[in-house]
Amino acid sequence: MAFASFNEFLAMGGHGPYVWTSWAVTAALLGGIVIHARSERRQLLRNLQRRARRERRLAGGRAPVSHQRGGHVDDT
Amino acid sequence: MWTFIHKLGSPRWFYAISARLQPWFWAAAALLLLVGSVWGLAFAPADYQQGNSFRIIYVHVPAAFLAQSIFVAMAVAGLIFMVWKIKVADMAAAMMAPLGAAMTFIALFSGAVWGMPTWGTWWMWDARLTSMLILLFLYFGVIALRGAFSSRDSASRAASVLAMVGVINIPIIKYSVDWWYTLHQPATFTVTSRPSMPMEMWLPLLIMLLGFYSFFIALTLMRTRSEILRRESTKRWVRDLAAEEA
């Protein structure tokens, strides 16, 4: 342990603001990147499922709907 | 060998294989970053000249390494995409760019903060700092180019070309401290020669470095899988898979 007490650890021998700003910005960015990647994936899966449900409805509800496999259903 | 590469190049294969690799890299990243942070912040001895401000090195150097490595990886992926038309390479390259920009920003920001107590200034137009700033703008350029085309293929090719041309900046960054007189100290971290700092300072730096690289690999795997879902959303296997993962 390079520090005698927790307060000394926070003070970083007077360089506390510099050390902690650098580390905090890094941690915040890395954390934000992970959160973004997770929500991106969830969102994509949700969209795919929503589209699958709609297609099942279209296919099951009416008489055979001509829709090409692999093509776009008109949505955005 | 070739069949292996082409299988890996198929989005479906990549999606399956990366699912198995991904957790290991996340676990490694979490463990290494945790150990490295605690060791670097609390246990490594203070520098005899810089005191405790040197602890910025544990985020600064890994971020700077990764910023450059990601650009090289992006250029290589661009080359693979241009030569062999492997789409997964382009998807991975597209996902690397924002992380590379973030790493460049961390390196520049922590460097500026570190410069204040050490050099008495937060910015100098010297070779190392300027070439890193150019790297940041190159990342912005690659990201902007992807958004500037209505055709995905044109966007991918333009971004690949810029990455391959821009990679010339990497050796300039690396050797800037030797070629020009700069404030920035020469490389403090090498794996090839004996470390110039004591073991108790160098080991946590190595651990942080490996942690950052694991993070990069894990995130790129994860986001490339997302990109596959986005770009291949009309493919049958993607639809089936989305139904399964509901």
C-alpha cells in the first residue's frame, strides 16, 4: 500500500484533482460505451421480434399474402 | 485454411463463434481492469519525480496504445473488405471507429490533465500531441464518411480507403518522439526491452494494457454481432434467431 490513510489516498499527495479527473473520465466513457452497446443489442432484437410478429399476423390473418422471403415488408 | 477464413467471413458463422468467445473476453477485461486499477492507484509506489500524478499513466498509456492499434485494425479490416469482399470485416471496422475515437480522446484528455502538474501547461503544439490530435480527426473522418453516402457499399469503400491511407499517421505518432524535439517523454512502455521503470510500477501497467485490449476485443465482438443483426435483418437465419432469443 502506497498510502497511510484513505484521505491520503484521495489527496494523491496534492495531485488528487488531476489523477481523479483522468480516471473518472476514463471510467465514465468505458461504462457509457458498455451501456450503449447493451441497449443497442436489445433494441435490435426487439425490432426483429416486432417485425416477425407482424409478419406472422399478416401471413395468418388473410388469404395467402404474396411476400417474398428475404424481402422487405414495407416498414421503416 | 481458406475454407476456414471464408466460413469466418460468413456473418452466420461469425455470429455463432463470437457468441462463444465473447464472455471470456468480457471476463478477462473486467478482472484485468479491476486488478490493474487497484494495484496502479493504491499499491504501486509513487514516482520519485512526479509523485502521485504519475498514476495517470495507467489510463493514459493503455488508451494511447489502443487508439493506435484500433486504427491499424480498422485499416487491416478495410483491406480485407476491399480485397476479399468479406462483409464481416467491414462491419467490424465500422464498429471499431467510435471506440478508437473514444480512446484517442481519453489519451489526449488524460495527457492534458497530466501535463498541468508536470509540464505546467495542458497543451503544446508539439509533434506527439499534434499527431494524436490528427488521429482523432481521422477517426471523425472515418465515422462521418460512413454517414455521408446513401449507398452502404460506397460508404464502406470510402471509409476503408480513408482508414488505409490514414494509417500512415501511426508510424508518425510512434516515432514523433524520436524524430522531433518534443515535450513528451519517449516511450515508457516496451515489451521488447527491459522496462525502464521498477517492476511494481510496470506490472500494473501491463495488466491495464491487457485489460484495455480485452475490452476492445469483447466490445468489437459484441457490436459486430449487433451490426450483423442490423444489416442482415432480412435473412432467414437472423429472423429465426430473433424468435429464439425472445
